[in-house]
Amino acid sequence: MVRGRDKEPFWQSTSAEEAGAVLISSYREGATAEALLRAFLAERDCNRAAAFFWVTVHGLIANAEDVKRLERLMEDPVNNLDEIAREIGQKDE
């Protein structure tokens, strides 16, 4: 995604499930910490909507039930991104 001053921020242009999948693919075990860090920085910038989004992402990642399945999917995160997003989002269904 090309971002710049005239583009929407990542958190506004994606779902919490997709954002969680991206964080997992990028940060693996540190994905929950990264989500909390982003929430903290958004709140510090007085952007409560963004902070809420990242706290939601954190909750989805932290509550993913099948950790072993996620680990298997993470062996090839690029090709499994949609499946990872679905796995994270199952808790809300």
C-alpha cells in the first residue's frame, strides 16, 4: 500500500483482523506488544479512534484460540494472510 499525507492511515483502511494478521506476520511473538505500542502512541497523540482500533487488534491476537494452527500458518505468512485473518477473527463470530 502506498501511503503519504493524502492517503488514509493503515488502521482506517483495513479491518482489525487483517491488521492482526499483518502484525503476526511481521512481529510473530511480539505482535501483541506491537499492537499495544501502537495503541499507546495513538492515545498519546490524542487519537482515541486509532487507540481503540489497536486495542481491538491486541485483543483479537491475544484471544486467538488455536495457537498451534497459527504457528503452522506462520510458516508461510504471505500465502496464508487471509487464513490468518480469519483465524484471528473467529472469536467475534
